[in-house]
Amino acid sequence: MGSPAERVLDRTLRAHRDLSRDQRQALAESLFNVGLWRRRLGFLLGNPDAPPSALLFAFLHGLAEVPAGEAARFSGLGAPLPLASGEPPSLALRYSLPDWLAEHFSRELGPAAEDFCAHLNVPGPITLRVNPLRTSREALEQRLRSEGVETRPGALSPLALHVVGPRPNLYGLDSLREGLFEVQDEGSQLLGLLVEARPGESVLDLCAGAGGKTLQLSAAMENRGRLLAYDPDAGRLDRLLQRCSRAGVSNVQVLRAPPEGMQVDRVLVDAPCSELGSLRRGPDARFRLEPTSLSELPRVQRELLARAGRLVRPGGRVVYATCTVNRAENEEVVLGFLRESPGFRRVPPGVGWLDPSCVREGFLFCAPHSQGTDGFFAAVLERGEG
């Protein structure tokens, strides 16, 4: 499948350190857009296997509307190439998707598939999550403005700020080094909020990764109580500990082995998934996917949810979440768990605070075309007292 576009770009820029800032930006945009639009560009050229120089010309002239002569010169071509006119005939060609993936979205979303796929080709916003252990959203907004970064509050999460204007170098900001915020999509923030963790409780983040939602849960707990974090990737847990130090978090206990034999108040299962909801974040991610992931992952997800069910106390809560658009990984996993676990019931997500537009058939569902977030799914399950 080749290397991800980000790695190719990084290697190219390192090999050409003499490029100006504008040249580096133009190179990045060209590489990313050719990677993203390759199928539509192949349609314009009448050749799905067109070489990179031809694809760049088709992007510059056919999509970016650069005059043909200039586009040919920028692309290293001796003369302009003929391009097809008119709209591509299929969803896959219009939005540059593998055929199987376009068909999947059509089945999942019906008439909304066109709008959804169009939004996959628009870069997502840069969204920050304030760290309430360090500051407030209003104070962070003012602090960032003093550092040259304009933001606006998110509409769905009370912790969210969206960056306005050009992409800043967030990692060069003192406010980040001081742990005042984390970069986190607003839809992702909703998953942590659904846990409704409280100070003094025992909470388990069963698929913690590098810990973005772990830090969010700790802040909700006001750094009080017991917050357990497990992930099979030990390197990710090491990075979590580093982030805890920066964020002022001290109630996290990292688990190096799968948790067993405990009873906690709440469990978050942010399950590994096919990640179809975040395709706008990487220009070539759609072409690196395999159809088999849609059918192979549910087995792992069912096992994780069953484990969570064993670890939560009577009266406790499990939140099962993914960042994908696939009923086999979402609704079907949850409904199968409920059939096999009569002591659990599904409850409405975010009662009293979640925007109703984020609720579909009793589950959380948000997406780029409807809420402006990445695509996320979640179910809130509670275990009976008996």
C-alpha cells in the first residue's frame, strides 16, 4: 500500500530543506490533494493509473482551476493534457473513494451518503479541549488570543474551542506545555462526557490509547477517585503518563495487564474500529483500508464489551464507543451484548445536556455533514442493581 502521505511529505521536506515556507506549503497541499482526489483525477484524465505529473496537472487545472499552461508548467509537463468534462457518474468517482467503501456508505447512510462523502473531502477543524484542572474555557480563549491563536467555543461540548483562521503551530505554545488544553475533536469529547464520571468514583478506561479521554475523565473526576487505564500497547501507556504529568493529573493508575476481578463504577470502551468516521483527517487513509476490517473487528469489539460488562458493578455504567460508520461494529455489537446480558439496559445518551441532533435511534451518532465533527457512535449501558 506504500507509506502514508504524512510520512512521504515529511521525508520529502527533510530532503529539500532549502524550500521557502510558501514552497513547502504548496508542496504539502499538492501532495495531499493529489493523494485525496486520485480517483476523480484519474477520471478526468481517462486513466485510473495516470502518473503523478498528470495527476498533479489534473488537480491544478481540473479542480483548482489554474490556467492550463501554468498547470502544465508546474507539473513538469511539456503541454496541457485533455481532461474529461461533466460530473463523474458514481459516488466513488465523485468523491474519490474505493468502490467498496462508497457502496458501504450508501448502504449505511442512504440519501445522506452524498453529503457525508462530500464532507470527507474537506479538512476537519482543529478543536481543542480545555483542561478544567488548569483553567476555564473562557480563560483559555483569552490566553490563546494573547499567543496569537483565535478560537471560538464549540456548540456541542462545553469543553471545546475551535481554532479560527490559519493552522497554528500549537506545539510551540506555552499554554500547551503548561497543560491547559489537549487537541481533541468535539465529537470525541462527547464520548468522554457520556461516561458522566464523578469525583471519588472508580472508573476504567479499557482502551486508553495515548490517553486523551483518560485525561478528560480525570478532569471530570476533579482528580479525585481511582481512574484505571489499560491498553495493550505499552508505548501508548508510557505516553499517557507523560501527558498526565503535564495536565496535572495524579489519580490515574496504568494497568500493564488486562483488568480482571474488579468492580468499578464506570467503564469507557473506546473500541478499536475501522475508523471510517475520521477519514477526512488523512488524505490517503481511505485507500489504505481493507474491506475485511468491517467484518473482522466486531469479534474483538464484542469481547471488549463483554469484558466491560463483567467489570462494572451493579448500578454502574458502561459506555461503548467507536469512531466509525458501520452498524456491524456499532449497533449490532451493542444489541448482541444486550441479548446475552439481560442484567443490562440501554439508556438515552446525555439526558439534559446532549444536543438532540446527536441522537439516532437511541444512540449517539455524530458526523461531519450533520454536526461538523468526525464520525462517532456511542451507546450508554447501565447494569441493574439486582
